[in-house]
Amino acid sequence: MKKLLVLLMVLVTVAGGMVFAAGASEVAATGSDLITVGYSQVGAESDWRTANTESFKSTFVEANGYKLIFDDAQQKQENQIKAIRNFIQQDVDYIVVAPVVETGWDTVLTEAKAAGIPVILSDRMMKLSDDSLYLAWVGGNFLKEGQDGVSWLNDYVKKAGRENEDLNIILLQGTIGSSAQVGRTQGITEGLAKNPRYKLLAKQTGEFTQAKGQEVMESMLKAYSDIDVVFAENDNMAFGAIDAIKAVGKVPGKDIIIISFDAVHEAFNKMIAGELNCAVECNPLHGPRVAEIIQILEAGGKVEKIMYVDEGVFDTSNAKEVLPTRKY
Ligand code: GZL
């Protein structure tokens, strides 16, 4: 909007006979001088996503000098590409994308670059032929999250005196091809491969949703009579798995150890209830981080290309004391 205003004022002036020297001076800021941000969000598939969206909607408000154009892609890449083209048409000042999957973005980001609109990535990463197509990325370290989940299992096995027991493990994956799934799956599978006692029986996507997570866990319980551990690549799939485990008369958190990712509010409730054993944090509060990047850019400053958010690991031993401090 800001650029459009400046262009209109220059055009009107030139039309009126005055000619602006090249590099016309800044037009005085006006009330409508808001920074317009087009934000393409993955969807609304999980508690984490809801918190992530809220973080943007509460940050990019007029009181903070922004006009937010928000688009929910319902987990479809074609909807995100459409939204980005729409933002280009509207000549927004910045485009922010949480890409549902890593690949397939070069063409549309090239269009944004040609239109002179900076792109900032939030949450998941894109695989691009040219890294200059985006300015900066803010998100979780998914590979480390997966590694941290296996480290927790290694500690659990020692404390429980189960080092000499073969453990049958199931992996509920997130949306295949999303960087959260790619990184967590790599961290988990590489970590499990280091211990011959860990038997990864199967891995299958639950699309990061509770319903699909429950459905996949039901089929796994039918296929395998002796599952000891479940890794769920987000909390909502873990919640679905907990319901499936209860439905066959087993005790989640005891008969089957469950390790999940995100550490949203409900995961803490499940850990306090003993139904979930560990939640590896993935911080969704990216709104303020992205706003910080935009403010630095607006002031002509330089920003880091890659910025990881701080993340911890929580379990039944600390869930009760930590819960009151949680922001999501
Ligand atoms: C992680 C994010 C993932 C969450 C899921 O940064 O991309 O997507 O782990 C969400 O809950 O659906």
C-alpha cells in the first residue's frame, strides 16, 4: 500500500507539470502509511498452527503500523501459490509464507522478486534453486527436535532399566515433504538406528492431524500386537494415538511410551495425566520475530538469513511445574 501511495503521488505530480528528480524524496507518512503484509498460512490442522496464526494476527495489527492480508491454504500448495500471486497483484510491501511442503516454489517466488516484493519464510523451509528468492527464515530446528526425542528415549530406557529389552517402535509422520516431517524423521530414524535394541516396525503419515493420527494408530495396533513406543511428529497425532491405544484396552504412557513434538498446552495436560511421556517443543510464536525482521529491513538494516527459535524438551517429570508458564 505504501509503495502504491508513493507511486500515485509521483504520477499525479508529474501529470501536473512538475517533474520529480530521480530518487524522489520520501512522501510524508500519512495515516494510511501502513506496511502491508501478505501472509500465506499452511492451514488450521493443529493446535500448533492455531497458536502460530494467532501469533501473526496479534502482531500485525494497525496499532503496530501494519495491514495484514491473511490466507489459510487448507494444507494445499496450490492455494498458497494462488495467494502469493494475489499478494503480488495487490503490490503488498512484504510476503510471508509458511510453506506446506519444501519444493515447487521457484516460479512463484521469481514472480515476487520480479515485482520487487521481499519474501520472508516462517515455520517450514523451502528448497529453492536460488536462495536470493527469500530474505530470511524463522523456525524450529526440526532435525535437532528429532534427535532430542531419541535422546529422551535413551534416557528413559536407562532409568526404567529396559536397556536389554528390544523395543518395537512406530513412527507417525507429519505431512510428507514438509520440512518439519523431513527433519524430524531424519533425526528420529538416524537416532534409532544407533541402538540395535530399537526396532522401527513402521512409519506412516498422519498429516499432522488428530483424526488421521488416530486412524493410522488404529491400523498399526491391528498390524502389530506388541508395540512398545510411538513417536508422533506432532502433538495432535499423539492425541489421536492415545485415543486409539485406549480403545484397545491398553494404557498410553505405560503399556506404550509416547513421544511427541510441538509441546502445546494440551500436551502438558496429557503428560500430567501420564498418557503422554515426552513433548519436544517447537515454538510457534513467530509473529514478533517476523515483525522484528521487517522493522530492521524498513530501517535499511541487514537480517540473518536463518533464525532458529528457542526450544526445550518436556516430560512427565516437569510438565506440572512448567504448564503455568506456557504461552501456547
Ligand atoms: C512445525 C510445524 C508443524 C507442527 C505441526 O514448525 O510446521 O506443522 O509441528 C503443524 O503441529 O501442523
